Amino acid sequence: MKDWRSDRIAAALRGDNPMVIAHLSASFAVLGDTQFLPGYCVALTDRPGVQTLTDLPRADRLSFLSDMEMLGEAVERVCSARDPAFRRVNLEILGNTDGMLHAHVWPRYGWEPPNLVGMPVWLYLPNRWTDEKWHANSAHQEIKQQITTVLDVLPRDVVNAG
């Protein structure tokens, strides 16, 4: 069987992607592969073949952006309740490495190194992305469940693109 990481969207649609938190209106909320910033999540398009936001019709773009914002709110609520050093959430759509539309939802904390706390997370050393000790695992099930619980109660209304 093919590893779910080779086609994350197809795996999510099949129910085989273990990182999925919830299926939102235009995306899957998924736990990030690395958890050096606890609560890191991604809004992953639910449409195979969509690489950029502009690949979608305007109404679907707004749905994806609404999902990103809603996931950001859920991460903010959960992480601020779990850690008093929580500072904020950064939302990013980059698309430089993975060829599918996705948005990063990064919780940021006061305990981060002083030289990185106000900088993009991409400036962290490469071992934060590759070292097994930072990979999401069963120890992250609690935060995943907490984010699921918050997503379940947030309104899912999208502004009409008219």
C-alpha cells in the first residue's frame, strides 16, 4: 500500500490520512508533520490537482480562506488555553515546496529563542523539520482532539462572494 504522505489529499479523501483533524468546507484541517511549535496545523485543499488559490473559482477561494481563518481561530483558542506563553497565530500560504494548495497555521510562543520569536518559522534550524523528536506522534492526540472540539463549535458561514 502506498504511504499516505505520497498523496495527502487522496489519503484524506479516502480516510487514510492520520493527520486529518476535520473536513471543513473546502479543505482538510490537518495536524502538521512537525510539532516543535505545539499545535501547528495545515489547511489542505480537498480538491486533487489544485495547486494555487487562483486555481479555484472565487467563491471556492473564499471558502478555503474561511477554512484557514477558522483553523487559525481553533489553534489560537487551544494553544492559548494550554500554554500561558502563547503569543499569536501566523497564517501563511506559501506553496514553495508542496505542489498543492495549503495554508500553514503556526502558533507562536514567548518561550521561542529570542532570535526567532519574531521571525518566520522557516528560519528554525533544519533539525526541527527532520529530527524524529519533533515529529507529530501519538503524544499529540490530545491537542489534535482539542482542536477538533473547537472546530466543531465554530460557525462555518462563508461570506457570499456575490
